Amino acid sequence: MSDTVTQKEFYEAIQKVTKQTNDLTIAMAETKTLIRDYNGLRQVINDVDDRVQRLEDHTCNKKEYREYAGWIIGSIATLLAILGHIN
């Protein structure tokens, strides 16, 4: 076998490498776009998660205040009932 390459074979090999390089460049550009979109989506998800957490915390605080208010009003009503029976 001969190790020589014809000009046609060399040209075809170069064309194949060029096409593969172009395909790789296109794939890398698409990957870069997908990563950018993912990072943007990830940021939106983080922002929404933070907002939901703040709303949940705010709702829990309201429930605690309402619970304390209920206990205070109930205690006052009980105290007034006890005082009403004493007099």
C-alpha cells in the first residue's frame, strides 16, 4: 500500500473536516443560547421562589397574630365572665 494521498482525497478530507468544524461551531452556538436561556429561567425561578417564601412568611405572621388576638380576646371574655359571676 502506498501512503500517498491524491489531491482529490486530500480535498475531500479537508472539506469533511471543514464541515465538521462548521457543524461543531453551530452546535456550540446553540448550546451557548440554551445555557443563556436556562440561566435566565433559573434566575426567574429563584425570584419567584423568593417571592413565594416572603408571601408564606407574611401569611404565617398574620396567622400568629390572629391566634394571639384570639387567645387574648378569649382570656378577657373568660375573665369578665368570672368577674360577672363573682359580683
